[in-house]
Amino acid sequence: MKGSQRKVQSTESQVLRRILGRGRGAVFVPAGFLDLGSRLAIDLALHRLVKKGTLRRLARGVYDFPRVHGELGPLWPSAENVAGAIAGRDGIRLQPAGAYAANLLGLTEQVPAKVVFLTDGPTRSVRVGPTVIQLRHTTPKNMAAAGRLSGLVIQALRHLKREHVTAARVARLKATLPARERRSLARDIKLAPTWMHPILRELAKD
């Protein structure tokens, strides 16, 4: 029994060392520690660290090492970090979409209560504090540019709709996105609706 307890404590100390190395604000899933012990040992270590207040359980199988504000207390992690941890665990790809994509590009100041990511995995929702993170299964075409600037721009413009993609918004994108990255938009024009083609060509210009 004592040997088993020492093994649990050893696993816990290794897990804690890795968590501290990532720093506050990091999000974790048990799969990220499986090189340190069995799944049962990792689950026990995470459970003990939650009880001690070191970690916070955000959702089933998702934890964070929270950043702490002097007045506000523990802060919620970014939706990007939570979704990224889930994607890494499940081996899926993600593409920010909707109002969230537009917000990331500075095209709207609206901070959505529901953050949407398109995915090649199953549809599901995860609530983290006041925010609902929705993973929405989509077509291969919508995921073809996932992880690239073109994917983000296409989804942001799709959310705004054609009539709201003003000259001012296009100018803002040209001013805020580096020219080298904007040039890559031309390569993915075929993945966008026809009405976006002139906009993407304009953005791709130096």
C-alpha cells in the first residue's frame, strides 16, 4: 500500500512539474500526461491537484492552471486554448467561425457569448465559465483552409455577409494584416464563395 501511495505521489509531482512549466493560463487534458503514468494514475493526480486548488476542472476531462487577478480572482482561459486542448486530445482540426472569427480579425467589437469553431470532428458544446464553446461539424471544403489566414478571413466575411463587408472593413484588414500573409489569400480563392473573390484579390495586393 505504501509503495502504491508513493507511486501516486511521484506521478502527481511529475504532473505538477509539467503544469508549472507551462505557466498560468495553460489548459490541460489527461492525454497530455500519459507518458508519466497510466490513465488511472494521471486521473488521480489531476483529481488531487483540483482538490488542492492548484488546478481547476473546466469540463469533463479539461483542466486549467488559472491566471489569478489581484481583484477579480481566477480568470477564465481563452476559448482558443480550451478548444485547442480538446482538438489535440481528440485529433481533430478546428476553424474559428461566425462572430468569433470576425472578432479575431478586428472586424467587430462584439464578443460572442457562444464561440463557434468548425471541425472535422463531431458536433458538441463545452461551457467554460460564461462562454459556450461550440464545435460544429462541417464539410471538408470548409476545413480545407483550417489553420491558415484564408480560413479565418473566409469565415469572418461569411459571418458579416456581402452587404456588410464595407470598404472601411477591407481597408482595416489591409492595414492590420502583414502583406506577406495577405498574399497567401490568393491561393485559396477557390475555397471561397464567388462574391468574396474580388475582396480576397484586393486583400492579397501589396
